[in-house]
Amino acid sequence: MLLLAALLSLLIGVVLGMLGGGGAILTLPMLVYALGVEPKVAIATSLFVVGTTSVAAASVHARAGRVRWKIGLVFGGAAMIGAFGGGHAASFVPSTVLLILYAAVMLVTAIMMMRRRPGGVSPASRSLALGRALALGAGVGVLSGLVGSGGGFLIVPALSIFGGLAMREAIGTSLFVIALQSFAGFAGHATHVELDWRLVAIVTCAAVVGTVTGSLVGRKVPADLLRRGFAWLVVAMGLFIISMQLPVFVSAAVGVVTLAAVLLVVRRGRRSEPGESSPTHS
């Protein structure tokens, strides 16, 4: 079982390093469904693992100049406060509710990520206003603390869509923010859960190795492909969690609606491509 945990964690690290998120999207299901860890303990473990691996991945992106420190500190500071509060509040919410909430937000976020950026607007030409950065950071932090997510699947689109960062900058900056809020969320959970530190150490070490590898590999992958791959990963894991928590007919209905929404968004994006200017990958 520990060997399985190490192998899966290595894969999780690669995904986190390449996409700037997705680590907790995989870590939480792995701990709960593959290793049988109690959900609230898995949430706390996930936050610690993702926080540690994000530090490793962010350092690689920082050396390449892909971390926007000012935005990261503002967004991350608000996210830390929200994550600590969310982590503490999780003790009052049933585990099933937390997992369903987690999956629902994943699906909505994935659909947003499928949308192409409007043509003629360079991602680096806009900045994230202070008030919006604080509000987005606090909101993402609360949700991340509640459900044990590092928040990359929310932070990347927030920085890209609302902040105007190029995809690679959004990925690098998100890793810095994820590290801040994950440890804050973990501190909130640590007040009411007891961890298996041997499992935590194995998962963390394997994920760190994978994260550094993923950060290096991600340099060679087109930014648009990263965005689409990220979104499909979030869709897949969101539907998987829904299927494990809800009756079959409800899960099937959610799956049909989600895939229909994704296909509609993708089709509209393709129709708008001829009139768009080439995306800027800075």
C-alpha cells in the first residue's frame, strides 16, 4: 500500500509541476479511495503534501522568471487567512458534503477554463486590482481550507482570466500562492485531526520528486495545451468524486450535463478562432 502511495504521489507531483495545480485534485481521491484514509484526515494530509510540493515547484518557476511576486503575495496573504478559517470550520461540516462541494466547484472551474481568451487582448496587458485580488484570494482560501485543495484549479484561472497573466506566469504564481494557503489550511485542520506521519512523509517525498520533474517538462509544452489538459483533468476528477458520493442516476445526470456544457463551450471557442489573434505566450 505504501509503494502504491509513492507511485501515485510521483504522478501527482508531475501534474502539479506542469499545470500549477491539480495536485490536491489527485491527492485527495488517492488518499480516500485508493488508500482508505478517513476524509477529514485525508484533507489535512493533502494540504500538507501539496503545500510542500508547491514550494519545490515554485522554486523552479521562480528561477525561470515565471512568478509574479507582488500579485502572489497579495492574493496569497488573503488566501492564507481564508484557508485557516476554512480549515477550522471543516470540523463542523459532514465529510460527504465537503466532497460534493469540492467536486461541484471543480466542474464549474473546468468549464471556465475551456473558454478561450477574447481575441486582441494580451494576457499581460491587464493587472489584477487590489480589491479583486483580496476578494478572490480570500474566497479561494476558504474553499481550499474547507475541502483540502491547494486551490490551483481555482487560482490558475483566477490569475489568468481575471488577472491577465500569461498561462505560464499564472502557473508559476499559483504555485507560490498554493504553498502559502495550503500550510495555512493545514494549520486550521491540525487543531482537530491526527495524521499518519509515515504516510505523509512517503507521499510528500515522492510528490516533490515528481513536481520538480513536471516543472521542467512543462517548459516544452504549448500553453494552450496546458490549459486544455488542466481543464479536462479537473472534469475527470470532479465526475469521479460525484460518482463516489451520489446515486448512480444522479451521477449520470451530472456527467451528461457537464460534458454537454464542456462541448458547447469548446464548440463556441472553435467558431471564434478564425477572428482571433494569435495568443501571446510570454
